[in-house]
Amino acid sequence: MTRPYLLASTDSEPVKRFYDVIVIGSGIAGLTAAVGAARKWKVALISKSVLRDTTTFLAQGGIAAALSDQDSPQLHFEDTIRAGAGLCKEEAVRILVNEGPARVRELMEICPKFDRAGGDLVLASEGAHTVPRIVHAGGDATGSEVASALTEAMQQGSRVQVLEHEFVIDLLTNGGHCIGAVSLNLKTGVFTLNYATVTVLATGGCGQVYTMTTNPVVATGDGMAMAFRAGATIGDMEFVQFHPTGLYSGNSPLFLITEALRGEGAYLLNHAGERFMVGVHPQAELGPRDVVVKEMVRQMQAENQEYLLLDATHLDCGMLKERFPTVHDTLLNRGYNLCHERIPVTPVCHYMMGGVVTDLWGRTTLPGLYASGEVANTGVHGANRLASNSLLEGLVFSDRIVRDLDRYISSREESARRLSILLPGPSRQGNQADGVASGRKKLQQIMTSDVGMVRSEDGLMNAVRELGLLLGSLRAPRADLEEYELFNLITVATHIAKAALLREESRGAHQRDDHPETDDINWKRHIDFRLKG
């Protein structure tokens, strides 16, 4: 079978570059991998936008780790397993919670701005955690503080070549190994063959498959799609987490209101002013995200409303301004006063639990290809991610990838400089049949209506059919970012819909109104996809 490259061909000869390690993506997982790998290897970090245009940079929530005397890795393990609804891979979770504290302490040496009171770390509560264990930097600006510190560390000594505005289209393979990636410079239009012994995917999630998401516009599932095309296994694609509190508005990405606000005592209310989570879960508003979202959907349907209310008016205003400056100021700029008003909120697509399947060292099923962060399916999140485990996952598993590089690179004798890659022949098609923008909008509408928070067989079958028709209406992509992204979005969306159709039960973030019960006998297992051939 011929490799299904998405690459649009060019009449000019592609540029060639050679590295030991290529890291694709500039969030916490990519930056951690690049900083670590550059201690020994020649590294390139490739980003299709600028370094700060990532989900990590937007993250208000903190990092979960057992750092206090009242906490332990065992407690963190139990909370993670409970939230994961039976599908966490226990060995991966053990690694996450046992190695996590050391990785966070190392990060604190790079990023000194973690919140303290009287010299002690401030530990916050979030959903489904039994003890306070969330560390923050800059209040609700953890992501930007951490990303900025890691970027500065990466640029010091500068053994990492940073390539911004360069879109990775496909992975290069030879003899069943990944040997790099082909990219398009979005400013010059030049294609480059980036050869490397190791390629690390850290491309983030795929929130843009839905109409409303907290993810930045660059989150189009590129890493998952290119890994699938290259022959790697992807799995657990049906488990897409919806965050309970996105600011209700007509613009996507929606502004996320951090879960830590509920950890400080904010309430969720229906339009009758009732705390509807009381009695639904022992932790009320701080129940697991899937439990909270399921009840929010029920409340909105009962009231025929598109949003509910987040109430922090009973909390000290000075504390709110100090602990949540980003939330407070952003809401104020949008016409809401967190101290004195109830804020309209709605569940919104936030995080992909599934992705490119890896082992405990971040290795995918394609030798030479590693994955870390949201693009990866390490098994730590199961069917429902525990709040603030995402940044921790990127730290822990990128560190493990770096530790495994010596073993893999030393085992590879063939030099990429001697390899030859045959790219597709010239193609001169015109515009896509229905237009790229309209195609993307149609995809998002299909996913939102038929593969959203609550699903059914009829809707899922319709989604699979409509996505297939949409793909069939498109011509081969030209050298155009939006066209490549649309193909990637369709690839990811189709596998989300197919997996959701196959899983005839409700579990974690996957809810079927025609199969409302959890079925451990038949479905306490994973659904994986791999391209034939």
C-alpha cells in the first residue's frame, strides 16, 4: 500500500534539514521534550503558529501533584482512577502520580512564580480531588507563566532550532520507522523534508472539531491525523471532555472559567437559583467533570435554556481579585462583575482523552515516533480526565521520552542523509468544491449536533455518513494551511464518531441516551484504530 501522504506537491525541490530529534508543538509537552533532548542532541522545535499560541498558554488551572504532608501519590492515584470511570491504565497512572512531584519541583526551579503564602505553596481544590493538591502560578495564569519559563529555558544556550509559522503536514516513514516530517513554511510557501532519528508529537488536541471550544484555533487534531496516516494506532477517540464552565457567548474559543473558582466555593445554579449539584454527587459542584456536565445538560433541557449560572457573589471580592485576576479582569472587560453578578456558563468542548496510543515511555506503535501531552493516549485519563492532570502528564511523559532517547537513537545505524523519499506528483486542482471555510463550519455543526455531550445511534450514524460525504466532496489539498487543517479535522472527527457509535454504553465523558448504563461486561475495554496496510 502506498503511504497516504496528504502533501500537495511542488514543482520545486523541497529543502532538506537534518536533526537528531524533531519536536512538533510548543505547549508544555513539546517544550519539556525540547529542553531535555537539547542537553545532548541536535533538536528542532516546529510550531505552526508562534510559541505561545497553545492550549498550555491559555491554561488557567494549575498542576496536580502530591506535594503536601496531607497528600500522597496513593491518594492522587485513587482520585485519578475514580475519575477515569474504569478505563485508566493503572501502571501509567502510577507513573504519573509517583514521578509527578519530582517533575513539578524541577519545574519550580525554572519557573519561580508558583503561588505561595508565608513561604508555603498554596494548594487549591478542584473537581474530584479529595484533598487540595493543585499548584498555581500567577493565580489563574499558570499556563502562561509555565510556558514562558520553559521557553526561556529552551532559548538559553540555544541548542534548539525554533521554527515558527511552519506547518507539519505529514510524518516521513521508511522501512516501518518514522524518520522525520515534511513541513510547509506558511510565510514563504517552501516545503521542507525534516529528517530525524526521533520525532516527538506534542501537537495538542482537536477542540476545533466542535462549534464551541475553549481550545485555540490551532487545535485541529493535526498530530492525531498525521500519525494515523503514517500507520500509528489511535485510540479512545470517543472520550472528549466538556468543561462545565465556559463563559456563555457566541464566540469560539469560549473563555474558560477555571474550576478552581468552584474549588474556592463558587456555586452552580439553575435559573430558579437552586444549587442543583447538591444531592447529585457528594462533592456537589466539585464532582467529576462528566457528572457535573451530565447534570448541567439535564437542567438546561428541563428549563429550555442554553446556559446556567455560576455564583461567586458570596465570596470575598478581594480574594477573588487576588486569586483569579485573569478571570476577574476578563469578565469585567466583557461586562460581568464576578464579585456582584451571577455569570452565565455552559459546558464546552475542552480536552481530548484519546489520541495516539503510547506505551509507558511515550513510544507510539510506529518506531521512531513518540507522543506526549493531549495528542497522546497514555492511558492516564481513562474515560474522564481528572482536573489539572493534563499539564502534569505533559511534564512526566516528556521527561520519560527524553530518558528513552539514548536507547532508541543508539539502536539506529541508518543515517537519514542516505534516505530518499518519493513525494506525490504535481497536482493543480482549483478550490475545494464547497469552500474550506464552509466545509469546516459544516463539520463543526455535524459534530456539535450529533456527537456532542449526549449521543444516540441515529445521530452518530448520520454524523459518520455526513462526514464521509464531506470528505468525498473535497479535492486534494493545495499548499494551503486551511485545506490541510480541514482534512485533519475530518480524519479526527470521523474516528470520534465511529468510536462513539461502536461503544454502546455510557461511560465517563461518553454519554449515550439510547445506552444510558455503564456496561463493564462488554465495554470495559478500549477502541483502537489503525490504518490497514
